[in-house]
Amino acid sequence: MGKQITALKAQKRNHQRVNVYLDGEFAFGLSRIVAAWLQVGQELSEEKIAELKVEDELEFAYQRAIRFIGYRMRSVTEVHQFLNQQGIDSVVIENVIDRLEKNSLLDDLSFARMWIENRNEFRPRSHRMLAIELKQKGIHSDIISLILEKTTSEEALAYSAAKNQVRKYKHLEWQEFRKKLGSFLARRGFYYSIINPVVDQVWAERDLERHGVDRDLVP
């Protein structure tokens, strides 16, 4: 014989959760979504109670994941690690990740594409460095290779990174300029076979700009 629901009350501290009272006593709390179909007077078997608790655990974990990916796009591995740190059962985590993927809220291919586009625009770095970063995010090597095949060339990325940085070195002489800009590009993962011609090109452009300004100032 089951137990009868005698009251359903919204929690004072969290209105998205409902306290369920069975036979006049508090029994457990549920998310509002899981409790939506419950009614006062309804009888619940032990099996149904267990089922509701499992559904609540899944919904709780899912909402945690939704908030986590709400700040920025995440990889599957990042979501898995986050939920694991919250003490959520591994079976529940896999269920949540599957649900997120089916709802197109979690996709490693889209994540990798977004990550590289963001890096290329704001902090350009080598393909090698991009691959390392994506591997750290748990992205499969096949996805990394696929995305990197379609991204900007190493030479173009090195040039873009150099142009973003060169204003900091505009007053330096050639030797110091070459040393600092070369070291900067090396830290971004570029090989010297790419660094050297880029540094030469940026220096030449800077030199032309400086002489151009000087000529304009001549009466």
C-alpha cells in the first residue's frame, strides 16, 4: 500500500523546489518540474517514490550543468569534470551529458571551432599551441585535426599576433625589437622558421610608417 500526498509546499529559500508531505509528514523535496504532475490526495508507491527521487537527481544535475554552460561554451570533458566535482553520480552525469548533446547544448565540434575563432581574433597562437589547449579541454584529436585544417595559416596567425603586440615595442631599436617580438611569438608556439620572416616584415612596415609620418611633417 502506498503513501498519500497530504501537502505540496514551495520551499521558502528556493521557490523552484517543492516539499512533499506524505501521510502528514515531510518526506522529501523535488524540483518544481519533477513535482509538476503530483497532486494532494495522490498515492505514491515505494517504487514511484524511488523513481521521483531519481528524476529529481537527474533534473538537479541537469540544471547545474545548464548554469555552468550558461557563462560560456564548454566541452564535454569540462561539464563531466564540473558535475563530478559536485559529487554527482557518474551514471547521472552520463545521462545529463547525453541530454545536453541531444538538445544541441553540448557539442565538442562547435566548442573547438568557437575556441579557435576566439583565439585567432583576440590572442593568435600557433596550431601546435591551439591543439595543446584543445587537448587539455578533452577534445578528441580527430576533431582538433579537422578544425585546424580549416583555420588560418601559421604565417597569417603569427603576423596577426605580431601586429597586435608591435605597438609595445615601437620605440625599440632593431636588436631589442627582434629579441622581444621573437620571444613573444615563440611563447605563442610559433617556430623560428615562421617567426624570423614575420619579425622582419613587421619591422619593415613599422619603419615605413615612421618615415611616412616624418615626411608628412616636413614643410
